[in-house]
Amino acid sequence: MPESVKKSIARTRVSFTGEPKEGALAGVPRDGSLGLDACLPEQRTLRALLALGLFNRLGLGEARPPAWWGLHTLVAYDITASPRHNRLVLITDVPHNVAPYLLPDREGGSSLPGLRLEEFRGRSTYIAHHLPTGAQLVVTGNPSGTWSAAQRPSPRWDFFSVDKPLTESERTQLEQVPDMDADAERLLAGLTTRIAAQDPQGRWAIGNWFSDPLQRPGWLNVDGSEERYGKRLWGSARQWSFRWNGFPYVEDVAASLTAPQVGLPGATVHDAGNHLDVRLGRTTLSLHGRRAPLQQTQGQSS
């Protein structure tokens, strides 16, 4: 791919993801897409697992097992997902706060089952390896989305390292995850890679699932109760359902998965009345949340 074409695609990607230019360039694939979904199969599986952790929280009906992983707190942080072909990079201004939610340690608590610290680079980059999938996850505080080659001792000595095998608790937690087909993995992984996505024309925004960066009038005026953070993402095989309270609007989430350029190739949205269905192949992800006001929906489709 000519460098000029790659830079043009990266600029478009930045306009949707908010990534730094260097991070977007590193994620542009050879297929001409933005690269949000072009990845190794093991990466896709890791991102789908991460979605189950991020989008399951106590407080919305019957809690699903990934709610106990404790990852749902991460959607309260400013995190920019920078997906690459062979790794998922999470860029944040508080990497030393984010990494402990993901990496298991001797004390237990919040973690993505099976994740291990591979090495620590520079002053703020945690490079992790997921034992069950073999995929790599990076948490970095470098605004560029890149990191130093210099390896340093980790500021946290108690994170499990790559030579620590899966614990029995981790095996049990992973066995509780339902089987999903490849298109379901793609849809769930797409939720993860678009946690901070927004339309450059101002028609929709995800806002890390806690605020509206577009500052639209009348945007979901919710109270301060914990109920507004309720989330439940669950299903099996080709049928999945995602319910949440508060931010963002259902239409915004559907647009992030289906809109031209940024959406998953082949994904379509269908209005089912009280919810929206996003379909990919024979797989359906039903989205249940706050619907946008009619005038706003008309603005999105204009």
C-alpha cells in the first residue's frame, strides 16, 4: 500500500477513534479498511472476552458471570482503543490505574481471567499476554500510542507473570463463557474497539459509555444513582442481547457498528420497535437501551 494512501486512511481512522496519528498508522491494514476489525483470530476472541467483562455489571436484572471479573469499572475511565492486527492497545492517561483492573495478582479481585504481565516498558506501558488465546494486550500512558523499547521492572511486583499457569478459579470463570460463532465474536469485539468512537460529522458518539463528547442538548439527563451504570451482555452461539442504562443511545451504538467506513463489513441495523438488532451473517446482537429523541434520530439519518 502506498504511504500516501495509508496516511489518508489513518487520518480517517483518527477522525472516528480519536487515536493519536502514530497509533492509527500502526493499525492500518493492507485491505484498505480502517483496521478496527482486521486482526488475528486470537485477537478477536480476546476482544470479545473483554467486551463481556466491560459490559456486564451488577444492578441490571440477573448478573451474568463476567460481572464478577470487575472490568466494568474501566468504562468510567478515558480509554482510547487502538486496535492493531496482532495486539489491542489501550491508551489512557492513568495506565497505573487501568492495568490493575485487567491483570490478575496474588490478592485476587478484578481481572481478565488468564491475562499475564509479559513485560513493562518505559515508564507507563504494560505489555500483557492472554494465556487462553495467546493474544497480546497493551496498556500504555504514552499519548502517541507507542512505547519505549527499554524494558524496566514493573511498578507492581504482584501481577501474575507469563510463567504462572491458569488458576482453577480462572478456568472456572472461562468455562462459564457461552460458545459464540465467529460473527458473534466480531460483533462483541467491535464493541470493545469502539468504546470511544464518534462520528466526525457529530451524528453519534459512544463517549466511553459515561458521557457525551458532542454535548447534545437534552442528552440523557439521568440521576446520579448506580442504576445508570447497569449493563448486561449475554447470549450464545448466534443470538446475543445487550441491555444497559444511561449512556449512550441505542442508535449511537448501532451506528458505530454499522455506519459506512467505521462499521463492521456486512453488519446491518434493523429497527425492532422497542430495540435495535444489529445483524452480521446469521448472527444477531439485540441492543436494548435508551432510544434517541425522534428529532435526533432524523438528524442522524439526514
